[in-house]
Amino acid sequence: MTSSKIDRWLTWLSLLHVTVGLALPLMLMRTAWLDAWLPLGSTDARLALALFGPTVASWGALMFFLVQFGLRQNQRWAADALIIGVLVWAPLDAALCWQHGWIAAVALDAAALLAILVPTVIRRWSMPRL
């Protein structure tokens, strides 16, 4: 995989995070579409997860800027920031989801972890040392 392909992939993922994060509150508060995947029995649980949407969107925006103004400039700090961010988020998020029986969310965490971490590590290794 070339650096430009990785950068495009990570840009696409970041924009997907922004889009899903902005749509999540609307999907949870206005429809029952996600009920088959997530146990949302109470209004409080639905609201708590809807509030998570803007967090996902902001993570996506930060990721977008790290890719556009860091990785595309071959700045190792940007790759390090993405790697650290994913490693801080994924294990605890997946553990909490697992503990509460949200297996679909654990699978989504694992997919997001691999989709971001693997290309970012490859991209970091390919950067010239300054």
C-alpha cells in the first residue's frame, strides 16, 4: 500500500466518523433502526448513546486534520498521535461494551481499531527519518 493510498483511506475513515457521529443522535432519538444491534431499552440509555455521536464526530474531525496536515507532510508525530489515540480508546471501550453485552459494539470497535491502526503503523514505518 502506498502512502497516498493510506492517506486517502484514513481520510475516508475520518470523514465516515464525522458523518456517523453527526447522524447517530438523529438515528437514536428519532428512529428504532439501531435497536436490533444495541440494547436500548430505556430513554436514558438511548440519550447516553446519542450523546456519544458528537464525540465520534469530533474524533473524526481531529483524525482528518492529523491526516491532512500531519501524515501528508510525513510528520511522524501525526502517526504517533493517531496510534496513541486508538490505543487509549479501543481497549477500554471494547471492554466496557463486552461487560455490558454489546457484542456488536465490540465487533465495531475491533473493526475500527484494525482499520485505523494497521494502516497508520504501516504509514509511520514508511516515513523518512529526519
